Amino acid sequence: MRELGRLDAEAGRMDDARRRLAEVIAARRTIASAADATPLDLDALAKLLLVSEVPDLRDPKEALALSRRANDATRESDPAFLHTFAQAFYDTGDRARAVTTQQRAFDRLAAQAPERADYQAELAKYRAGK
């Protein structure tokens, strides 16, 4: 359903995209609100709320709260979760915390991780405030 919403948005069918993505967000919220929600469940919803192809479905404040919970649960050990956390800080206007959090995410990546260039580019973006 998420992929269909993305495809609808790319094709300019925003009403269809909004409907599909709203369903995905509602389902993800149900999962994330469960007592047994995992950090991955929390991060998945946070990412969706940050990058939804339908801008009015984005909610950086909720994403920040979800990402904080995911990172607390993992003691900030997972670079992917830290990456989401950094984006949530940035999208809520906290550039300084976005930079420090993205740096921690980058530092936790393996030396040969394919994501290194993307993480470094995000770090540069946060530093530049773009």
C-alpha cells in the first residue's frame, strides 16, 4: 500500500496517494502504539511521517517523539534509527541537535557501509541549514 501511495503521488494522483498513505500511517500508528512495539516499528512510522509523498500527512513533531522512543530503547546504538532522529530534529527546526545526532549515526556505521556517503551528505546538509 505504501508503494502504491508513492506511485500515485509520482503520477500526480494526490487524492489517491493521500488516501493510501493515510491508511498506511493509521496502520503504523496502531502498531507503534502497541505495548510490544519494537524500535523498528517506531522508526518505520517516524520515517513515514518525515518523508510522506503527501506533505500534509507529514508530522515531524510526532516523528521526533517516536524516534526518541526508538533510540532510547536501543541506547542510540543503531545508526539507521539515529539517522531518522537527526532528520526529525532538523525538520522540527533543531539544526544543532540534527548535526550532532547525524554525526553519531555516521560514526556508528561500519567503515564499508554503503550508506556512508548518504549519511555524510545529510550531515553536510544539516550543517549548512539547507
